[in-house]
Amino acid sequence: MTKDPGRATYRRVLAEPRFRVLFATRSLAIAADTLRMVALSVLVYARTGSPMLAAVAFGIGFLPQVVGGALLGALADRLRPRPLVAGVYALEAVVAAVLALADPPVAAALVLVAVVACVTPVMSGAVYRVAAEVLPGEQYVLGRSLMMIAASVAQLLGLAFGGVAVAALGPQRALLVACGVYAVAAVLVRVTLGDLPPSPAAGERRGAVLGASWAANRRLLGDRAVRVMLLAQCLPVAFAAGAESLLIPYAQVRGHGEGTGAFLLACLPVGMMAGNVVAGRMLAAATRERLVVPLMVLLGLPLLPLAADVPLAAAAALLLVTGTGYAYELGIQRRFVDAVPESARGQAFGLLSTGMMTLQGLGPVLFGAVAEVAGVGAAIASAGAVTVAVALCLRAPLTPLR
């Protein structure tokens, strides 16, 4: 990573035109992803009456990413970013159109979405590789902060608009809306993103994509510093996702009334946005890096009191505080980029995306099983306790030397 030529600010980050294109189109794509997930889940439930299949339809885009990250990750460095990113968005648009217009059987619809999910880590790796190349030093950290904030906003809007769109238009027309949003993102990338080359060192690595991807993943995971930072960015977020997945039944079990589950769900991304803004704007880089472990603890610790029957306002406040803990990731970003070789930077980001998405898909399953045995409140508290334990276990390698 190049040396940062001055103080990093959000304004300077957004002044970089290539990052601005990636930022805008990634936000559009995340909103479209959320709308598609809602519409497909409703469509599958209407056709099958199966809650399990509806849940599978909602999360079908997560788990298959492990295949793409493991076997195709080298493409994030070998291919030019503009056609790669635009092509994946265009493929998402085509799949949404097929789901809306061709009326495929449920099994075929799920397979289509799963196949596209296999190339998502490659696209994500290319996006973040370009961001790391065009934003030097601390500007990259703030760029990731902006992307995390935008992802939360896009998900909230996608969930809110998705429910309205499905209710007003029906699931198939809502899928057409998602198709249109994907198409806009693809066109914007194709027309406005500079045609950047592949990773400068990628040409030195020859051989089949599958073999190169597998070998590079082994090298990355074999590096202790990289492995620690991958675990630090994936595990706490997965545990938080497990707790988040239980908030709707938690609200019902505690007798807080209909609609309060959605209110509690919204507290986490609101807290995350606040934490990212404060950490990004007000804390120096060295301070953010020193606060990685305390903020990771903050992600889990406020969940412990939810084992008890706390009032709704207290539960909301605890979840807001929990959300601010997500800012711990900002203290890892620059160190992660510096730790991975330039020739595998795109693949490293793809591997990170794969780990996060896969484990976020497994977290709700794990803590949902705990809830079946121990109760919802205890399961949420256990997710918080495990997060704190991970933070303490990683304390030594994550604490920068003074």
C-alpha cells in the first residue's frame, strides 16, 4: 500500500472517482440482494408452504460462496476489475429476471441463486482490491468504513422497501425491480469505472485457476498474521449474526409485542453506523488499532444481560451499544492489507468475504440450536460470551506493539 500523503477524511475518500463508483454500485447491489432475498423467500413460501424452504431461499446466497472463494479466488487478481464486476452484476440481473419471468421450479430457482453466489467472492475481492489500490493508507480504512455504513443502510432500505414492494407488487414484480437495480449497477460500472489492469503481480503466477486459487488460499491461511486477522474479522461477526437472528423470537418470548422484533433488529445497524462514524472521524489510526480488542469485547458484552427479562428500552440500548462494537474492524483493515502479498490481494479479500458470508450463514444455525435447548435469551447471551472469549484469545496477536 502506498504512503498516505496527508490526513485522511471522508471527503477525500469520496473525491476519488473510482472509489465513488464502487461505493455507489456496491450499495445498489446490496439493496438489490436484500430485495431479491425477501421476494424469493416470499415466493417460495407461497408455493410450498414450507418455513424451512423459505428460510433456505432467504439465505441461499451465503453458503455457496465458500466454493467460489476456495476454487475461483485467483480470478480477483487475474481479471480486469471493470468487466469482472460489471459482468457479475449483469449476471445477477439476468438471474433475477429469470426468477421473475420464467417461473422456474423451486429447486431450479435455488440452484440459480446458488450458482451466482459462487462468483460473488471473486467480485468482492476485485472491488476491495481496487479500493485498496486507489485509496492509500488511512484513506482505505475510511473507505471501508463508508462501505460498511452504506451496506447497513442498503440492507435496512432493502428490507423495508422489500416488504413494501412485495406487498404492493407481488414477489415476481419485486424481483423485476431487483433486476433493474442490478442492471443499473452493471451499466454504471461498465461506463464510469476506469478500465484498470489486473493485479500487477498476477501475471507472474501461471497455471490453472483452480490450482492457483487453492495454493494461494493455503499460503494465506498458512501465514499466522493473516490467519489471525481473518479469524478476528469473521468469528465475532458470525456470533453477532447468530444473536441477531434470534431477536424476533426474543421479542415474542419477552412479550414486547408485535413489531418490536423489527425495532430491535434495527438497533444493531444503527449502532454500527454510529460506531463507524465516530471511530473513522474522531480516532487516530494508532488509537483505532489499540482499541480493536476492547471494541470486539463491546460487540459481545452487552448481549449478556439479555439472558434476563430486561425492559424493551434497556434491550434496545444494549443492542445499540453492541452495534458500536463493529467499529473494531476499522483497526484491522490497514494491517490486513499490509500483511497480504500484492499478488494475492484480491484473493485475500475474496477469502475474507467468503469466510464472513459462510460463517454468518452458520451462526444463526448454531445459536438457533442453542435456543432450542437453553432458550432464546440464553442463546443470545451465549453468542455474546463466545465473542468476548474470542476477543480475549486474540488479544496478544491483535494488540500492536508500543
